[in-house]
Amino acid sequence: MNTDSVEVIALELLRRHVPAEVPLSLDSDLVADVDLDSVALLEVIAELEDRFGRRLTEEDLQDAVTVRDLVMLFSEGASGRPS
């Protein structure tokens, strides 16, 4: 799956957890800008993991600060990086 497809899916999943009035872009910080609490963030990550068949490590999670970071993590896994 290419990065564009991962981006669309990630933004759709995030939008379910973010009020419509909150701007959402690839550069949005998942906590500071989007204001996801830890439970909502874990729900989004779990949905992405199920969708793409890739489990993120604790190190991956620490690196996931923005929406773009999540997209890149799942794009890498979808393009052949070992899960």
C-alpha cells in the first residue's frame, strides 16, 4: 500500500476521534494540536495496526509525534518492512 493510501486511511480514522472544528493535517501534533488523550491515541493506533497488519513497537510509538509520523510508520510496514 502506498503512502497516499495510508495517509487517507489514517486521516479518516483520526477524524472519528477529533471534533470537526479541530484542523487536522499531516503536520498536526497528535497531542498538542489534535488533543488526543492517551486512550483515543491507542484506539487509533490499534485500528491502524489491524488495518495494516503491523504492530508498532514502543520505540515506534515514542517516535510518532505527528500524523505524518504515523503515516510513515505504517507506510514502511506496508511496503515490506518486517512487522
